[in-house]
Amino acid sequence: MSYREGHHFSIAKHNYSGHAGVDFNKISGEELKELWLETVQNGMHGLCFSMYEDGQKPGDVITVAQVQRRIQIIKPYTKWVRSFSCIEGNEHIPKIAKEHGLKTLVGAWLGDDLEMNETEIAALIALGKEGYVDIAAVGNEVLYRNELSKEQLLGYIKRVKEALPNIEVGYVDAYYEFTQHPEIVDATDVILSNCYPYWEGCPMEYALNHMQQMYGQAVDAARGKKVIITETGWPSQGSSLKGAISNAENAMKYFINSQVWSAKDGIELFYFSSFDESWKVGAEGDVGAYWGLWDKHENLKF
């Protein structure tokens, strides 16, 4: 997800009382690092899996050994792993995650290449039938990117639901897309919502409450179906966006607040992301490379 004109944080629209999270004013820089590390070590519901090392990018075929190494690194800290594709080595992620006792949210990456979509859908169905999929995500932000029509997307969702009747099937997109497309809500078993205060230029002091508002909008749109936050995070460096400042301090604060809130309120949340990935500097700009809890060398950042 990246900046979208017309969707930005407005202080006048929100009530922050009781939703500011931890009072960081009373915490020193060293204490903040200690609290961040303690929060990581306490574990989390889910992590988005970062696939690519330096010099790699989508389209490159990734080995079993590389996936195995990175799954072993994150295994002690998470219950679930989210993957974004089912080909080019991404199919190893749910298989290896299951070997290590982790649960899997497995995505088929869809776009405007219809032939590639067929390959992804077939691979997702195969992984599901082999027992490697706990939740199937049919597409990620294709409506946000305007790469498929709603009717095309609904067709893919229907095919996966028919092929995998015993697996929950959803679609991942920005929280507000489910308000705009109730037919997607009707067609899916679970609502998979991306919530990024950063990409709406929200200052850190209001970020937790703004994420709660995003989640609340998705819950309203879901009409009783379960909502999972499939992505949220904050970059640790790079260019800033409006009032959203990209730095290590804010990345630590946002992670801590998101984990405390989700644990306290029983929200299923996948943090974005596990490792920094250098290739993610295209549409997102320089901040794209700095969303990980681990750096690109696979070391915890703070």
C-alpha cells in the first residue's frame, strides 16, 4: 500500500481520548528500545513474510533454503505467517511454516496479467488441497491498484471457494475498499483489511487511534464477519509523509502500541513486516525498504 490522494488523516475528525496508547513521554530512548525488544520477544499474532534478500525482487525464484532460514528466524515470535504469492518460491513459505508449527494466511497475487493469475489461483488451490493453507487470500489490493474489475475479482474468489470448501477465503485490501464494495464482503468468509495510519500522513501521537478508526470502519463494512488486520506498520527511516515521520523512534512506538492494543482487545493483526527489503523502493519511495522488524541482514533492528 502507498499514498492515495483523498485519503489522509484529519485531526478534526477523530476523538483520541483513551486511545493514545503507551505514554512515551515518560520513557527514555534506551527504555524505549528495551520495551520494543520485550514486545517483540513476547510474540505476536502474525507477521507478513519478507521474501527477498538484497539484489532480489519479485520474479526471482527463491530457494527452499532461503525460506527455511527466514522462517526459523521469525518462528519464536509469531503464531501465523502471511505470504503474498504462490509461485516463484513463495509456495515454500506455507509448507515450511507448517513444518515449524505455524499457521498460514496464504495469498494468490493477482494483477492485470490474466495468464499469471491463472497460475497463481491454481497454485493456491493446490496448496489448500495439500493442507498448507489455514486462510486463503485471493488477491491483494487489486481494487486499490485498479488492476482488476470487481466482477473479475469475484470470479476468482468464487473459484477458490468452490475448490476449497473447508478453508476460510478472503480478499486483502485497504480498509475503506470494503465499504465501497459490499459485494466483496458478501462473497468472502473473512475480511482482510490493511490499515496504515502512516500512508494517510497521520502524526504518531494519533496513529493508534487512527488505526482503531480504520479497523472500526472495516468492522462496520463486514456486517458481522470476522475482520483481520492483514497489514499495518511504520517505516524506521526514509522520507516522511505529511505529519507521519519516518524514524526509528516512531517505528518502535507504533509497533509497541499496535501489539498492546491488538492483544488487549483480541484483534488478529499481521505486522508488516518481518525483514527490510531493498527492492521495495518503487511506488513507495525510499521508505519502502525500511518496514521490517529485522534489517536486511536479518538482525533485529533495535
